[in-house]
Amino acid sequence: MTDISQNSTSSRASRRPSARTLLTLAGVLLLVAVPLIAPTMQLLINLALAKGIAVLGVTVLLRAGQVSFGHALFFGISAYVGAFLVASMPGADMMLVLACGVLGALVAGLLVGLFVVRYRGIFFGMLNLAFSMIFWSILEKFYHITGGADGIRLTRPTVLGLEMERGGFELVIFYLSIALMVGLGWFTLRWFVSPVGQVFQTIKTNETRLEYLGLSPRRVLLSGYMLSAGLCGVGGSLMAMTQGVVTPEYVWWVRSAEMVFIAVLGGAGSVRGAFIGALVYEIVRIYASAYAGDIWQLLLGGFLLVIILFAPGGIMGIADSLIHRKGTRQ
Amino acid sequence: MTAPLMETRDLLIKFGGVTAANNVSMQIWAGQNLAIIGPNGAGKTTFLNICTGWLKPQKGKVLLEGHDITPLPPRKIVRRGVARAFQIPQLFTEHTALENLLISAAAREGLRNPLQNLHNIAQRDEMMHLLDLVHCADVADRVVVELSEGQRKLIDIAVALALKPRLLLMDEPTSGVASSQKHEVMEILVGALAEAGVTSVFVEHDMGIVARHADEVAVWNAGNVQLRGTPDEILEHPDVIRDVIGEEVA
């Protein structure tokens, strides 16, 4: 438990915010400058940001002690809703694509959530996986509607009514992704320390007391589940618009596992960790697959093992202890 | 004559061959401080579990001010003013003492603003006062797992009181507390209940506590109320001395 939002007490958390806040600000500014200083990295970082927002959804559930192995479902539903929308309404605005995608993820989150919030632990995780694999099968089998394994092209949406060239559109979606990362990250941090978010996190420690406070643990979990599905929806929609094509791979179980992997890598339950984990993961994945094509998954697996064994707080945990050590020395 | 605050009628519940509640009919009157005593396995905790909706009786009813609450889940009974404190404190172990109370207050008031910090809710001063009332204000910012059993017991009760209940059901409020501190814990507790104007029912094994802090005692045996009366009447009763106490109270 390392993130500022992770500890339940704001007074405990507020003891060391300055270095973290400054580093966060510096990190965001660095991202803003990427199209100028490292344009070749723009697409890679854009994909990492989209993934990071989806990982934030998984992070929300981790705060309640629940792991979902099927959250790519909402990632994919949002992407497909966007693709169908653009196919039926050529020239649809990107904000409309995003809004409809997220709405689709939220509706799916409500429907699936009503069922899965009855379960905890491994059953919760596996039921989520089952739902995502059912949707994956539908996407694969209903070829005439979904395009099967080839997927559907998502032609470039307009931006505030303007048709843009590829470069301009990529720049817009890049900055939109940064804005959403900051906005949703801030919202999630605030939500975690709010009464609603705090009650949600008590699912992890004592549902009996929750019931005896006059609250329904299932309803409480459902509220967080919906938030988590919505965040995955935002990530899926951004990914689809960035890549310009959606395929069943969006909801494949590996995608869900990848989200959990990144959440643990960044620091389970950490908001900043979701994005840092996604950036590190994407960079390692791209470069490892380029330079160690046959063993890159082995490298990633080994990396995760090292994190779990020696730094269970993930990258954020390491960063935190470094900041703390420096603060103590001063 | 006014209706009792809570009333049970012919409660029956069996676990396999064991009858834990055997046609229990009992009234709890507003303003009472009722102690339930009896040997282990007599059905005392089962009675509290039925009254708060955790267990459903196979027969019989639980009435709250004349309204049948038997089929309701615990959360709906809590919302009608019946709170519960447990033998093993049921707290949010990753939260501080104050946060446990703030969460309780937030639950009472309804969870509305998703962007307000829990520590800034309007009930913060009220919760600090409550912590003060149970003599735990000095540990407000400590995570509850770091606290003593006695402190956790008091905070568990404070969490229940934060809901502003009309009736509080407590299961062995002094169990696990060091013998030397039991009376002190109970003094604090009774004081807090009196200030909050809460009717209470507590299961207790320590007859010294019962003699000093209850205004009425119900003796449980084999899943039913065997006797009921003032502490003096009950604790001098030969059946109680033989079956429950084992020896006479000094």
C-alpha cells in the first residue's frame, strides 16, 4: 500500500505528497512534450495511455480486494460500439464515439455486475473471465456482423465536425488521452478518499460490518464495478480510435490478464502505478519483442516474478521507498 | 400501555438436532439496559442474530414497535434503528478508529458526494465527540489493528452508536478485555449509552458486570428465557447460582 490515495487516511497520506506531486507534474509535462521531443514514441505512448486508463479500472477493483480476469470485456465492448457507430454514421464525432463506447461499457458493466457482485475471490475473477470469453466467441462466430477474427475497421472520426488528416488526428487523440489520464486519475484519487470510495474499499476488510451499517455490500461493490467498467470503456474507445481497427483480440483473455499484470507491475491499487505500469510494460514489450523476439514473454514473466518477490508494491512501491529514503536522509 | 420497543413471539430455530431458540417470547422496553446471561450454547447469540436479521427463525416473529421485521435483512433492520456490536469487534481493519466512525456516519447520512473527502464530512466533530465519549479520542488516528482488544470493543460499540440507533444489541462487550479493565470499559460504555439515550441489550458472562450495570436480567437456558427480573432477584436465585454462576456472587 503505497500510493497517496491508497492509504485510507488523508492525514497519513498528506505527510509526503510534495515530491510525488512534483514528479507527477514533471511526468505529465514530459508526456505533453513527446510529439516535439520524441515523435516516434507518440503512438506507443498513446497506446500505453489507453491501456493505462483501462488498467485504472482494474485498479479500482483491486482496492476492494477483487481481481477480475475478464475486464477486457468492457474494453472491447466500448471499442466495438465505437466501430459500429462510425460504420453506421460515417463522420461521427470522436467525442460521440467515446461517449457511446463508454455508455456501452457502463450498460454491460451493470448487466454483468448485477451477477458477478454476488461472488468474491476466485469465483469473481473467473466469472468475469467467462463473460469476456462468451463475448469473444460471439465476436468470432458472428462473422457477418462482427467481421470475425479480422474485426471491423474504425474509420477516422471527425473532431468537432472537422475531418482531419492522420497526423493531426493522432495528435488530437494523443492530447485527449493525456487529458483523460489526468482527469480520470484525479477523479479516481478523489473517489478513493470520498465516503463512497472508502465504503467501497471496506469490501476488502469487513462485509459483515458493512451490512450492519445499513448498506448492501453487493450494491457497494456494484458501484465500484460500474466505475471500473466505465474506465475500461474509455481505454477501449481510445485504443480503437488510435489503431483504427477493432478485433476480438480486444476481449481475449490475454488482454484481461495483461491488465492485471500491469496493475501489479505499477503497484496494485495505485492510480499513478496504473499509468506508469502501462508505460513501462508497453516500452518493454515493444523493445523486447524487437530485440528478443523469441523470449520477450519470458522476459516479461521474469520481470513480474521479480516484482512480486522483491517489490510487492510494484514500481510505485519502489519509487515511494526511494522518495521516503531521500526524505529521511534530508 | 405502550408497545415494547422490540418484541419476539414464539421464535423457533433448530440447527440439526440442537434447538437454539425454543419458542422464545420476550419484550424489550425503551430505556432498558437488559443483560442476557446463561451457560454456553444456551442460544443467547442466536437470539441476537435473529433479532438483527442475520438468522431467520423457522417459526415466530420479531416485532419492532409492533411492525414485523422478521423477513428483513440486517441492513434494513439497522436502518430502522437497531444496531449491533459483536463479541469479536467487526471493524474495518485497514482504517483508523476515526475513519471507522466517519464511514458509519457517512452510511447513516447516505453516500452522496463522490468527490468529498471522508475526513471533511459534516459529522467529523460529532464522531470525535463519540470517540471522546468512549475514551478513545487519543487513538483516533491509529489503525484499529494496532489497538488493544478493549479499545477495539469500545470503537466497535462507538461505530454502532454513530448510526444513532434506538436499540443496541451487544454480544459480550467485555469479553477479551483484561479483568482489571472490564468494569472501566463497562462504565464508559454505560455512560455513552446513557448520553446517547439508547436502549441496550447485552449478553454477558461476568456476573459482577451484570450486577453492577444491568437494570434487568434475562436468564437463558436450552434456547429459552428461564427467568427474568432485577439483578438482585436473579443473581440470588438458587437455579441461577447452580446452573449459571456455579458459586454465589460476592
